[in-house]
Amino acid sequence: MNTKLIEKIKRSAIKGRLGDFICNFIAVVLGIAITFVGSDMIQEHNKKKEVAQALQLVKSELLINRETIEEMMKMEIFNKEGACYLLQYKDKMNEASSDSLNYYGYFPFQSQDFLPVTDAMEMLRASSVMQNIKNKELAVEIIQAYAVIKNAHLFYEGFSKAKETGVEKCVSQQEFRKISNENKSLRETWEFTLHLPEGLAAIRQISFIHDDPHLTYRHYMELIDKTITFIDKEYN
């Protein structure tokens, strides 16, 4: 009788210890699982934060480049309109408005260079951030936006080089160099320049280097705006 009772007590004790072991084991496994899940969640959050911060830099850079493209557009349109105005009065310069002549000034002999800003994009490519952008369509859109920026600068460069070539032929003429050293008024300078074959050719060239620069530059800016809107939608 006593022996049976002792065996029951032993079995109960074993079962109790086994139950405690299982509970402790489950607690340890759950703890490890929770640790891994928590670690993954923290890592994912940090990745998302890193991507968001990087894309804010990209957005700021895109805005800077957009402003530059707008300045390039204004510069080319200014030159085109100035050339068209001078051609309109090439045989009647005395009728040209003094205000308009002063507004356009000596525009063919002035130039301005513009450079793209790509630091944020280069940082994006050099790091793993680009790979961590979940929406791959956005990643492609950003790459295309920078291709658009490059094309815009090539478009302006084409205008600048064509203008420079025409103007160089004009200013290299002995007659032009001579009048440049004389105390001539703006009206007299343009009257002489437009009667010089190389001068007239230069102004004509500026007037039609690009048929509609406004349309082309505006298209570039719209594509950049589209990318900026996409970034805001995904990370704001």
C-alpha cells in the first residue's frame, strides 16, 4: 500500500517537472522567436527610414535641377526672341524701340553655363538604398528623371554651341573688331552688325536653333514633376 502511494507521488513529481520543462522550453522558444521578429521589424523600420531620408535628398536635388532647366529655358527663349526682334528691324533699325533694344542689349555676345546637380543620385547608386526601394517602378522613375536632366542639359548645350559658332564667325571679322573699338550706340552697333553677312547669319542662326524651346523644356520639367509627386506619394 505504501509502495503504491510512493510510486504515485514519484510519477506526479516527474509529470510536474516535465510540465515545467515544457513550459520553460516554450517560453524560451517564444522569446527567441519574438527577439528575431522584433529584430527584423526594427531592421525593416530602419531600412524604410533610410530610404525615406535618401529620397528626400533626391527630391530636393530634383527641384534644384528643375529650377536650372527653367533658367535654361528662359535664357534660350530670351535669345530667340531677341534675335527675332532684331531681324524684324534689320532694314529699319531707326524704328526699333529704344526700350526693346536696351532690354535685349548685346545678348548674342553673352553666355551662361549651367551644370546638373547629381550628388544625391550618385549617393543612392553607391549605397544599398536603391535596392531597398520597395516600389521598383519608383526606382525606375528616379533613374529616368536623371536621364531627363542630362537630356535637358544636352539640349541647352546644343543651343549654346550653335550660337557660339555663329557669333565667333561674326566677331572674328576685321570690320566688326574695328567698330567694337569705336564709341557707337547700341542702335548703331546693331545696324552695322546686321548689315555684316556674318553678323546677320549669326542672328538668324540664333532665331531658329530650336523651333520651340519652351515646349521641349516644359516637357522635361513635367517629367521631373511627375517623379517628385511619385516620391511624395510613397514616402510622405
